[in-house]
Amino acid sequence: MTALRVPRKFTPEEYLRFEEHAEYKSEFYNGEIFAMAGASPKHNVVFTNVFGWLCRELEGKKCQPIGSDQRLRVLASGLYTYPDIQIVCQRPSYDPRSPSTLINPTVIFEIISDSTEEYDCGVKLDFYRDVESAKGIVHIWQDEVRVEVYHRTPDGQWGKLRYHDSNAEIPIPGIALNLPMSRVYLEPQYGEAE
């Protein structure tokens, strides 16, 4: 008879200890640890454009953009993950298990690629909708002019708006700003090599 190997389940505490010493970021859900892949050059351009714009627009205001090294815990599901960008508009709250893990973002951004689309726009989106403080979730496609904005309605449901026009102004829920689509996909203007 052949013995079947049962995959090992990890506790949240084991995952957090693992993360303290890991050379790469990982997600954690339902006892499993998933290594996160590195970002593509297109992803990095979109991230830099959006994060830089948010930093400028929110400077001195009550909301703060936070980059992709900030871990988030979705309390309802137990998911630990690293969104591409989070915006926090109230005093940050942290996971009691991990004082460096945020639990109350106002807006969550993910930059979507072909390899992440199914997960980011499916299960992960459902998890993000369970973040009580979240007023919006913004998906930005790296390989096409496409942004989808999910916004929490006054009755607690979620609405969705889609943008494909390169001249669109994208309203960001919860922070009263409109992100110009032209900023999202702005290509770097490199100078001559010296």
C-alpha cells in the first residue's frame, strides 16, 4: 500500500514567524503559504505612476497611501496578503497577532496581469469586500487601458464601474479624488545614456 502525503497546514503564528525571516513575500490562507511572484516592468511602471500620484495628491491630507510592502489581514477570512497599494484614512489598526499587519484600509488597489487576473478578480476580490473599513477596491490592468472600481454603496452592497477611455477621470471611493487615466499609463521618458 502506498502512503499518501498529507499537505502540512500552518498556523497563522507559524506563517508570521516564517515571514519575519523570508527573503520574499508570501500570502497565507486556510493553513497554506503561497509565495508571491515578482512584478513585471509594466506592473512597476503602473505602480510608480499611481502611487506617486496618490502621494502628491494626498500630501498633508487625512489619508495616506501605503505601498506593496504593507501586509494586510482580512479578518473575516484570515487571509494575509500584500495589496499593491492601500490607502488608510483613519488611524491605522493592526492585527493583534502581528503589530505590523494592517487591518483597516479605506481603499485597496491591485494591478492586474494575465497571470493574476483570475485570482485577483475572483476569490481575492471577494475577500477584500469583507474588509469592513474598505470603501473601494480598484483594479488596474497593466497590459491594457482598463480600470474597474468597486465601491461600497450606502446599503453595504458593492457597485462596479469600468473605465477604458484613456481620457477618463477615475473616482476613487472614500477619498474624493479622481485619478486621471492618462497618469496611470504614463510611459517614462528616458534621456540619452551618458
